[in-house]
Amino acid sequence: MKKILLSASLLMLSTAAFAVTDGQTYAAANGFTCENLWIFDRFHTGTDYEASPICSNQSRTAATDGEYVYVTVNATNTGTKDDPVYGQVHVHVYDLMTGAYVRDMPLTLDGNAYEGQLVANTIGFDSYGHLYVAPYNANGDGSGNLTIYIVDKETGAMTSAGDLYFFGQAGRVDYIDVVGDLTAVEARCDVMATSSEAKFADTDDAGEQASASGVYWWYLQKGTPNVWNGGFNGGMPGLVIKGGQYYPETITTTDATTGETVTSVNRNMGNAATLTMVRSLWSETDGPRYFYAEGNAVAATLYDMNGAKVDDFGSVQEGVIIPAAGTNGIHEMMVGDQAFIVYSEGQYDAPHSCQAIISTTDADYTFASINNLWTVPADGMGQTSDGGNRIHCITSVALPDDANGKAATLVLSFKSFNGMAVYRVAEEGYGSVAENVVAAADIRVNGDVIAVSEVAESIEVYNVAGQKVAQVENTAEVAAPATGLYIVKAVVDGTPVVKKVIVK
């Protein structure tokens, strides 16, 4: 499990500033607790949320680096220059621990305003802390390419991570998923996406070809930045998932002329198709092992890298909530040694209200092992339509273990035009992170070393992906890695000290 560790100083901000919660009490379940740190939505902070820059159906996705929440507000190329959603894309930044608004970051490309419709449909972080945005791509004939931009978190300046070509394999892409290192310096990088409908040149079954969904996979080898390869057999970037490989496998419709009920094979994912790689099973050598794909016509389904269905909601135990038709959004995470799946319960059509369901699962993230623990917020976030084609964006970040070794993870739930919230899921008895801090010890960057003010039994350095990049023992310093953001954990007199540092 790749963990992102936060500095103790940030965690102690949880009682400051925003402090509006959903007001619910979530009972401990299966040895875990759930607590809302803050919420910013239509139901609980109505007028404030409605006046905010992210209260827009152009706000599609959100991401966190363990310190802040980044929300894109896409521009539109229709209307007039006086329209607040015309033109330049903006990223709005919030404090992860408090929900307090921090700043606005307009995006630029080659020194110019980054403008256009849906040009920042996806915002996210790779496994090494690089912020990125990606536009939707109509990809009507497969002749073009997908572009991902790495964003400077301070200035909003964007640089291309290279061109990911479709090589004739057509199908609209709305959202992407990234695991690994987009710069290819620290590790390989994998990018995947799916389409609502695909017409792939290598599909000879015309009936399926016209109504199947496509899956795309590109990767970078470590040390080869901007050189993207197709991930599937033969080096191609795409394959088709044909009818019968979705959940549900069949759909029931009513014939407009006769009024008769017609049952047919479900042949594609529908609009707002999304794909999520199973991060906990991703390999720096081989890339992803499994991925989830879904759209507003089908619920999340687990596939292997040949596009074969592995598991779906049809295998869940009695009592497990199956997502309502029309919604999408799923995320896997760990809390200590326990695997979790968090998924969208439904859209905003009554009785649904943009809720997420936090559930335990087994180490392979199978649906058959899902056990629902909590639905959050218990009273919902909102019931305002965002146009129907927006992903329910769910992500997480691991906290440092407490002084007794208990684990906790923060869950960010974001739904376009309705709100966002952060929940802490922890092993029961998880204590204050302040217990991890030794007042007499300090950690600083001193030239080309990271220095602890006292001799430590051990010093460990983690990148923002939670990967250990350096470790020393019985010393007061360790060589600083390459420039970037790091989390340093030093053990002084048997007590851990955790601090975020920036190496320049």
C-alpha cells in the first residue's frame, strides 16, 4: 500500500477555521471509526457554497496532495467574455484539514491563459506528487492524441507530459486515471481511460463494434519521459469491452411504438464513462493488474488487463447497497492492513443525494467480499442536477500512525455542483497525531542534507506517494533527495517525529 503521510503540524489544524461538519455521529463498525472533519455543500453550508467559485457544473473533479484540495473549474467557449465561466480554467485550492478556502490558481500554457471547453475535465496527482490536468477528447476517428499537462502548484503554469496517440482506435474520453511518475524519473507511469462508445479498427464484428465501450492504456518506461507506449498486446493503446461484460449484463427498455418491454444485452457503459486502476495492486515493473470501469448505464465492474470481467456487483452479499442507475465513482484504499472500497451510492434524483458508501473488502478488492460500514454524509450533500455526466470523485490520503501504531485515512468525496467533504476513517482507538511530536526535536533541510536537531534512532524519508526513498540509523542527518516535497519520520528517544520538508 502506498501511503501519503501528512505532517503533524497540518493535522493539528483540524479544529481550526472552517469547522462546519455534517452533524452526524457514525457508530464504530468492524473495529473502525468514521468522523466528518468538514463539509462544504448545498445541504450544510448552502449560501456559502452557492456563492463559491466551485458551485458550478463546470467543476468536474477534485484531487488532494495531502495538504490541499484542488478543484478545477472548466471554462466554456460559448457565451461572452463577461460570462464568469468563459475562457481561462481556474483551480481553486482548499485546506484539506479544515475546508478553508486558500486561493485561486488560474492555469496557463506557454505563457497564455489556458482556455477552452472541458480542457481540464480531470485533475489529479500521480504517485510522485505531480499535479496534472487532462482535457476531454472527442476522438471521433482515432486520428488524434490525448494530452496530459503537469501543473506547477505555485504558479499554475502547465507543461505537456507528451502525446498519447489513439492510433485509429476511436471513442470519446472524458476522464483519465494516472498511476506512477508522469516525468518517468522515479518510476514508470501508467495512464488509463475508457469511452462510452468505441469503434475500433481491429474489431470485425460490426454489431458489437458500433455499440461497445473502449478501454485505453498507455505507459512510460522509467527514464524515457514523453515516450508513450500502447499497453495492450501488440503495443496498441486500446481494446473493446463488448456486450455481456458489464453489470448489469442486460437492460430493460420500453418500445416507444408498441409499449412492450424489451430486454437486451447491455452493450456499452453509457455516458461519463470512467476508469480507475487498482492502485494497491499496481507494480512499478508491470503496471496495473486490475481496473474498474463504469458509466452512467452500468455499475463499476472489475476487469483484468485483457479486458475480461473479474467481478461485479452481481456477486455482493445480501444487504450490500448496489449503486443506483446513473451514478459512477469508485475508489480503493487501505486503513492499516484492511482494504476498503468507497463508491458512489447515487446521483441527486430523490431519494439519492450524492452520498458515498465506505466499505471493507478483501485484499483483491472483490465485490463478493464487500461489507458496507457507513454512507456519508448520512443526510446527503445535495440534490441539484449537474447535467448528469459528472463523475462522483472519491480519493483518499493516509495519515501517520498514532503513537500506538494505529492507522487512519482521510476520504475526500466531491460531487460536481453539490459539494465536497472529508471523512477520517481510523482503526478504533486512533489517537491524536500530536502524540507523535517531540517538542525538543526538529527536522530541517540544511543545504544538501535533511537534519534532525538530535541524534535519531532512525530517519526515514518518503516521497508524496508514500514510498520510502531514504533511510539511515543512529545519526542526525540524511542526504537530501532530488528537489521536491518529502515527509521525514525520525525516531528520537523511541518517539516518532513527523514533518513535511521541501528540498529546493
